[in-house]
Amino acid sequence: MHELTVQLGGRSYQILIGSGLIRYAEPIVNCLVTPRAVVVTNNTVAPLYLDALTSSLRLAGVRLDEITLSDGEAHKNTGTLSLIYEALLRQRCDRSTTIIALGGGVIGDLAGFAAATYQRGVPFIQVPTTLLSQVDSSVGGKTGINHPLGKNMIGAFWQPKLVLTDTDTLKTLPVRELSAGLAEVIKYGLIRDLSFFEWLETNIDQLLSREPNALAYAIERSCANKAEVVAGDERETAKEGGRALLNLGHTFAHAIETGLGYGEWLHGEAVGAGMVMAGELSRRLGWLKESDMTRIRTLISRAGLPTTGPKLGAAQYLDLMGHDKKVIAGRLRLVLLKNVGEAVTWADASQSDITATIEACCND
């Protein structure tokens, strides 16, 4: 088992990474305020892993309830959030009840937002079961839901008490979702870890074949990168750089997801195309060379991800990007690349350059 710590003073917490962890109750029990918890999951994950998790906890004396939701990004909305609230109220959950998220990023975001807001905040534990959630969304405390006008526009910062990552859950992950998770892995190399990017260029095939040691290393390295960034800028308030750098490609990606309808493209697929678009804009600004773009496109493509976006039209992209959370005083801040392995936030890209980038990179 590998252990990392997200350093947030009195709210610091561990990330545990290893094989078979979902069957061991002790790490979770040690984080409970009282032996009372509710597991929030979905109808895809529940048949695979719910019993393994709950059996060990019940044997340890934990009183449990379960909430099973519909699967998919299309359900990350106020209606599903209300279902969680209703179940918590009917089960008479109090402020000492811990909510445990068992699933991917959608479940983590929904359960986390419910935890942040139910009775003004209850304890929360993440048990991520997809690569994307294991390397990214389970760490850092961002929770929330989607709105028809913008992705993740309603939410709260609410740090978990523990992130328990069982790498065995990746054995049942569909190939498409494995690739989607690799987008976020590649992101860490691009924004701040050149040697990791180079490692990925050499080892991407091992990750796609689910070689256990390679996956464990990629998850740990990704989480270590994110933990360091979050510890330095928990609520994304830094004027330059900081946590915003974790959003490389995401402004373009969120426009894709919103424009197509949530769930049409997986988040990681949109991020793959979005990172190419961010790289292309960086090239137009004179920061990246064409050889850099070849490396970026090649790795993203080898990961099984799209390198071009859907042809929504530049006007729609720009309109949707205008709803991005990084917009400040009407100015769109994008995360771009000065070099492979070095990202910056940038608010001075011209609309003509952004439009030209969209038109060059969106030909599906």
C-alpha cells in the first residue's frame, strides 16, 4: 500500500493506494466520528463492489445505509442531489453520519456536495473506482453538479477525511473509461512534471494493458502532483498559476461537454481534445514548437483519446467558454503551456487566436 498526505493543516488527510483495499474496514472506521455511515453509489458499481465494502464495515460494527443512483454524467444534477437529501432525511442521518462515495467522478461530486450541504456539512470519504476519479476528482475537495448552461457551476469545496483507492477496481473498468482517466494522468505531466510526461511516452502501452505496477505508479505520481498543488492553493484563489493550472484543457473541454449534452463525450475524452486545443493556442502564441505539439498529440492519441473536438462552431465554443469559472471581471483566463511540463494561466490571448485555434482543432 502507498500512502500520501494532502497537507491542509488540521484538515489534512491520507490517500491510500493499493490492491484489495476496499475489503479492509480499518482505514475507514478510523475516520468515522460515530459508527454510522451512508454509502452513495450507482447501479453500475453497486453490483461489483458495494457488498465487498459494506460487508467489511458491518463486520466492524458500522451501521450502514445505502443510496444507489443512476449512472452517468447526465444525472449529475439537482434532481439526483435531491434524491440523496431525501434518503438522508428519511434515514434520520445526523451531523455525525459519514457519507462514503463509492464510484467514479460523478458519484464523488454528487456525494461530496451532499456532504458539504446536508445539515451544513457532514464527514465525507472517497472510495474512487475509476482511473479518472482515482488520479483527479477524488482528491482536492471540489464537489458539485452541472447546470444546463455550464459544467460544475454549482458546488462547494469540501475536503474528504480519507481517499481509499483500490487499484483492483480498474480490472472491471471499460476501455473507454480507462482512456478517459489517462487524460488526467497526461495532464500532470504537461503542466508540471516533464519527467512523468516522458515516463508516460515510454509506458502508455503498459497502462492501457492494465499492468498493475505501472498503474499504481501512475496513480501515485498523479496524486502526489495534485496533493502538492492543492496544499498550496486549496480554493483556487491564486492570481497566477496555483490550482487553476490543474484545469489545462478544461475550459475547452467543458464547452464540449455542455455543447454536446452531458454524457455524450466522457469528461476525459473532452479533456484530451481540450489539451490539444490549449497546446495549439500556446503554439500560436509562440511558446510551443510544432515538435512539441506532435509529442502531445501522439501521446493523447496513443491513450485512445480524441485529438480534435466536435464542430460546434467557434461562436458556440466562445459563448460556453464565457461561463467558465476562471472568468474574472469578464476576462477569460486560460491554462496554457509555456513548455511541455510548464503551464501558466493567461488572460491575454486574443479572441482571433482563440477562434483560429477552435477552427483548426475542431473538424469532427
